[in-house]
Amino acid sequence: MKIAILPVLAGAVFGIIAPLLVYFGNPGNMGLCAGCFTRDIAGALNLHNAAALQYMRPEILALVLGSFLSAFLSKSYNPRAGSAPIARFFLGIFTMIGILVFLGCPWRAFLRISAGDLSALAGILGLVAGVCLGIFFLKKGFSLGRAKPTSKFIGFIFPAFIILCLVLLFISLNEEKPLLKFSTSGVGFMHAPVLISLIAGLIIGVLFQKSKFCSISGISAFLLFRDTYLLQGVIALIICAFLSNLALGYFHLGFTEQPIAHNDFIWNFLGMFLAGSALSLAGGCPGRQLVLSGEGDGDAAVFVMGSLFGAALAHNFSLASSPAGISANAPFAVILGLIFVLCLGLFSKNKETI
């Protein structure tokens, strides 16, 4: 088997950086989570009122900007849009709901298992099952249609939004009455120093743009073609995160008493089953959607905005889980999301392929 150098390098660096971010102050077994950090950004923008989940996460901002700079400097910046934006918006919403029922995106699922959190196994099984459902629909002709080239200005709109968020963060850090919301306790209050977070996000953004790192594509390519190119990156992430957690003393094997996690097997599975199937239809994991947004992909940017909206819905309507377990309304939202994915997979067919 040929070693996939760039994906392995990207996964290994991520697997080292994420536990280090925990060491510097980020939440345990999280380090860098595309889902949870997008939720915190939604809170910082006052889109939801969960006081413990409000912080403009610099890692996510820097990740998008790192991808943008990498693509622009290497002349691979490619503005494009027009592939079923409303469907992608709702896929973003339901992906975020599934993630917040499980409490973590695919990145965090792998980080949790690398730190000994066995309750993440149900989520990983659900994620793989969701990807299998997406593959089934792809084989039956599912397509969201072809994206078309667009102007450089339109491609720059999302990176400009990210720059605005970064400016607001710096202004708010120096104001007694900041424009952004900041948690004074809880997960949102747990964060690494801004400069360290920015450097970490930039490194990950550049590496993931160069390597096309994507956990969903890695799993689906292996299941479809036995192609291990991207999956090698995921394996490198898990191994390096495992070793880093051991070195830092963060490894704790067990199903219970894990940081920011619950041990409900059924809803951990179903939450990530929803997320995995939605991400498979959208064409990439939440982190990949952020990287693509930096490259000028307007459809990925629409997905990310849907994720922001989904995070707001999840916390304004009691859909998100907590370490105590799932919320009362979570089952209805997950079932509604699965119905949406099934209908989209069955009825969205196009002779063109992206």
C-alpha cells in the first residue's frame, strides 16, 4: 500500500495539535471540533442564548483563512456555486442537530476515542452507517447538480465574513461591553490563548486544503473502491491523538465520566447516523466544508451557514444533548432530519454530476 503523504501528515499534525489545544485551555477531548466550535460561534453572534456556549472560536476563523490563503497563493482558488443551495442549507441544519445530539463532529468522535472515551464508539458506528446510506443513494443516482464557476467577488464573500468575525473578536476582547457574547463559565469559557488558537487554525487550514483531508470521503472511498488515500489521514489522526493524550495524561478508558459526553448508545448512534448520511449527501465532513468555503466554494459556505442556523435551533428549542443525556425534543428533530435525508436521497436526481 502506497503511503498517502499529505493526508497522513495532515492527520498526524491535527492529532498532535488538538490535545495540545486542550493543554492550553480548550475543552477536554475536544481540542478542535468543527461542530461544537461552530455552535460556540453561533452563541457569540447571539444566535442562541446558551450562556455557557458562547465564544468566537479563533481556530475556525483561522482554519478558513488558512485554506483561503493556501488556495489563493497556489492558484487553486476556484470560486463556484449553484449546486442546490437550499438543500445544502438544510443538510447543514440537520448535520448540526445530529452532531449536537452526539456531542461532536467526526473529528471529535475520533478525538474522543483516541482519549479512551468508549461512548464514542456508538457515534462512530452511526457515522459509518450514515455514510453507507449516502453511498446507497449515490449508486441510485443521487445528485445535487453541478456547481458552476462564479466571480471571484462571490467566492470571497464567505472569507470576508470570517475576517469580519475576526475583527469583531479583537474589538470585543478590548471592550468592557463587547459586541460579541462571551461565556463566563462552562465550555465556552474554556479556551486556549487567542494567538495559539490562530496559529493552530492556520496550520490546520493550510494542511487540510493541500491534502483534501476529509473523514467522510475517506470512509466512503474505502467502502466504494477500497481506496485508502484519505482514510490513512484519519488513521494517522487517531494514532497521533492517542499518543499525545497518553503523553499529556488525558487518556481515560471507559464509557462514563468522559468530558462533555453522554453514554446513551442508541442516540449517540442515531445522532451520528443522521450527521453521517447528511454529510455524505453534502459531499464532505464539517471541517471539509469549512476548508472548501475558504477555497471559494459558495455551496460549502451555504452548508456552513446552515450549520450556524442549526446550532441556534438546537439550543433555542432544546434539541442538543448535555453530559446528562439527550434533551426531550431531540428524538423528534433526529427523526425529522432522517426523513429529510431519505426524501432528498430518493428524489434528488440529476443526470449531471458534480
